[in-house]
Amino acid sequence: MIIKSDRIKNWLSAIIGFTLLTGCTTTTTGGSQLNFSDAPPDSRETTLSQAMSAEQNSQYDKAIVLYAKALKLQPNDEDKPAISMTNTALFYKIGLLEVKQGNTELARKAFGQVLKDQPAHVLAQTQLGIIYLAQKNKQDALVLLTKAITTDQQHLTDHVKSVKGYVKLDDQSPLHAYMGLAIIHDLKGAHKKARALLNLILPITPQDPILFTNIGYSHYLSGNYVEAEINFKKAIDIDIRFSRAWVDLGLVYVRKGMYSRALQTLKQVMPTEHAYNDIGYFLILEGRYREAEYFLERAIELSPSYFVKANINLENLKLHLNKHIDLAYSDE
């Protein structure tokens, strides 16, 4: 795997801002070096071909460098080149690959450049909105995701009679935009609006465990634990290894006071001591402190030598309880 050096990251950051650097930048992969001369300087098509090959082989860093190199090269004079991609499409491709590599800042710059060139680019609006949402920048995320959905709905409305509310989605709709906006609605307490968006996605991806988990969590936030449990179980039926659904299902059982079932549920995806700690933590959040104390103490008993989380939670809990005891005593 190619490890991007700081020099290459700086080069990519600069080219995304259209400040093109000159010279050769190198990095290493195994025992060999990758440099920009690896891509023929006189052929955009060949460079794109090499980039696509690298991407298909999961050599994402190499693919990013080659796609970025292609931005500097002019297409040949053929009327219909074998491989063609606009600079806007290249920036979008680079953004997607940077997301895969966890380089959020470079991805943000790439998608930003796409929107500078093409402000109504729905997929770039969606990707950048999701990045902002992950960074807890709800306001900017809300603006971009709403724009993406509005554009999509206008496109869909062109093919159907005018209806009230949302038009059903098609396979070209930006599903992550709808999912992201639903999360924002849930965070704001608008759970019905959130589920309206999530239910729009359901016919397109009926076997998506993330979707059912999000629907379940929206019901959980509404206090509808029966529907929450049903949807978390649907997610698990689709993918038994999907840990988030197991954890959220365990949280439902904690809320319902079904501690034994909560413990067995959480143990499907974590060690026993972690399950005890997480139940204790959930109970602290619920204000059920005496019950929380039992679970945290059990977590420490099961793993006293290294289980730091439970010790910290228990110490904080004891400080909280002692504070309330002192206050009660001083009031007398």
C-alpha cells in the first residue's frame, strides 16, 4: 500500500485549490518509489487508465495521485477518446477516494471544488453535507443536504403528477442525503420528519441494516420501544455481525429494565465486562445510580487489572452520589 508523504498531501491540497506545483514529488510503496513521472506527462487518457487500474486494485493512494496528475493534462485531439473524464468528475472521484482513506480535509476541498465548478452537483452536496454532519457542523450539513434533496425531488417531480409531500425515490436519488437529513431531524427532536425520510429510502434498499437501525433509533428517541426493538431485530436478521444494532437493542432492554436480556444482547458483540460497564453507563445517563453502581462494580470484578472505563465511571458515580448525600445532610 502506498503511504502518502506530507509532501504528496501538500501537493494534492494545492492542486485541489488550483495552485499547481512544479517538480517531482515522491513517496514509497514497498521497496519502490512512486513519483509523478510514473504517469506519462503527455497523455491524460493513459494517466486516467492507470488511475482506474490502481483504484480497481484498491491502491487508493496511487489512484488519487494519478487522478490529480490528470487534472494538469489536456485531453488529446481525438473526437471520442477511449477514456474521458471532466475535471469536475476528477475532483469528485478524488473526494470519494480521500473519504475512503479517511482524509476528511482533502475530501472536503475536493468536493468544494466540484461545487465551485458545478453548484448544483447533487452527489458532491451530499458527500460534503455528510462530512459536515460527522464533524457536528449541523448547520452547514443541513444546508447542503437540503439542497441535494430539493434538486432530487424537483427531478423526480418532472416525471410524475404534482403530489403533496415527497415523491418516491429512484435508483439515482442521493440516498445518503436523505439519511443524513433524517439524522439531523432526529437530533432536533423532529422524529416523524426523520422517519418520513427514512421510509422513502426503504423501497430502494430493503436489505440495509443501517437503515433499519436508524429507523429503530428514531423510534427509540420517540419513546416507542416496541417499534425500536422490531427494527433493530430486522437489522440483525439482515446482518448478524452488525454491532450497532445489537448495542442499540441492548439499550432498549436497559430502558425497559430487562437487564439480563440487555446483558446477553450486548455480549453478542463485546466482552462481558464491557457489557456490564455499558449497562452501568446507560443507567447513569438515566439517573438510575444505585443500579448503575452494581453493573460498574461487576465490570471491575470481571476485569480489575485493565478495565479503566468502569473504574472511571464508578468513581464519577460515587462522587455524584456523595455530592447529593452532602447536600441532603446540609439541608437538614
